Amino acid sequence: MEIWQAVVLGVVEGVTEFLPVSSTGHLTITEKLMGIPIDDKGVTAFTAVIQVGAIIAAIIYFRNDIGRFIAGFVKGLRSAEARKETGWKMAINVIVGSLPIAVIGLLFKDLIEGELRSLWFVAGALVVWSLVMVISEHLATQDRGEADLTWKDALIIGLAQCIALIPGVSRSGATISVGLLRHLDRVTATRLSFFLGIPALAAAGILEGVQRAGEVSETVGWGPAAVGTVVSFVVAYASIAWLLKFVASNSIATFVYYRAAVGGIIVALLWGGVISAT
């Protein structure tokens, strides 16, 4: 991979990771347009590895919250009284919400890295999940905040995160939509989406980097992988701040027009034989 390609993919990752538009879908599309083989195991690993940059950005951005959750969890292990505090409850919510994707991600790892990388799946998921986003905004009452979160909410939203293993769905799009259907306010749903994404994406990136180290070295190169990761970190940090401000007063259904347009263009290109699905 050329360095300029790594920079472009880093920007795409940083911009799209936390927006409800599917970062994996956009990386797959961009790689295809640049002539990079999207079904190559090294390229698949590269896609997961550069996500770590975006996750590091999220960790730094939410460092005070994360510190509060860790402290609350440690105190809760020692004291029943501390288990009534928000820090303990949020730590448990993140742990419970992260379990489904850990199980599903490992069980269906080969499918996720194989057949689901097809641009037909990406295009279909972009369009179909857009309908869910519209419905969730329509039905949401947004009358529950972070203090009202329960482990059941976290588990259900964690299960929704598994759906985003299909490129094109969008992890944030899935988790925020289901959070809204649980009647959480948009900011609370978005914050929880970030918190659930940190362990899931960090684990996926590290696992792929370790297991596919040789393939990354041979087909992509660790130099471009490092560049892509750094670029994704810088761009993602700015994206996080913008998204939290945006969702405070805007519907996530705003992104539906863009998702539908991209999905439609991909279908047209595939149908016309301009590009291949894999």
C-alpha cells in the first residue's frame, strides 16, 4: 500500500468511525475504488488495525468518564454501598453490553471477514438500516438519561452492536438507533455507543494485528498501517466533539439521505458492471 492510500483510508476511518454511516463500509468502498483487494486477509486486518487510532481518540476524549467507571467498579467490588453509585452501574453496563459482540464476533469471524465484505452487502445494509434509523427517531420519546440506564438496556444495545458486524450497518447507527428505541435521549445513547465501542474495536484491532501480523507486513506494510492509524486518531478526535454537539439538537435520521445515496450509487455501479462486488 502506498503512503497516500494509507492517509486517505485513515481520514475515511477517522471521519466515519463514530458517525452512523458505517466506517467499515466506507473503508471497503474506498479500498475498492483505489484498486486494493478487499478480500485480502492483510487488507481486512489493516482495516481493523487503523480503527485502533480512532479508539485511542475516544479513550482520551472520554478519559474522565472512563476513570470514573474504573474507580466506581473497584469501589463496588469492596463495598455494597458503592454499588449504588453511577460509576459502578456504568462500568457494569459497559461490561454487560460488550459481551455479545465478543461472542458473536469470534463465532462468525470468518464470515465477517469473507462473504460479508461484498459490496452488495455494504450497499444493502446502508439502505436497509437507514429505515431503522428513521423509525427509531420517530418512535423515540427520549425521556430517559444516563442515570436511568440499566444492564438490560446495555445488553440489548450490545446485541444491536453485533448487527453492525455487517459492513454498511454502522456500529454507531445500530447502537444509537436501538438506544432511542429504548427511549434514551440522543446524547445518552450516543455516549453509550462510544463506551461500548472502545473495548469492542480495541479488541478487534489488537486481535487482527497479532493474528494477521505476517499478512499485514506482506500485503500492506506496517509503515502504511502506522500512518493510517495516526491519521485516524487525529481526525476521529475532531469527529467525536462534532458528533456529540450535533446529536444534542439534531436527528440521526439526517444521515439517512447520505446513506441511501451512497448505497444507491454502489448498486448502480455493481449493476452496470463498473465495479465488482469483491
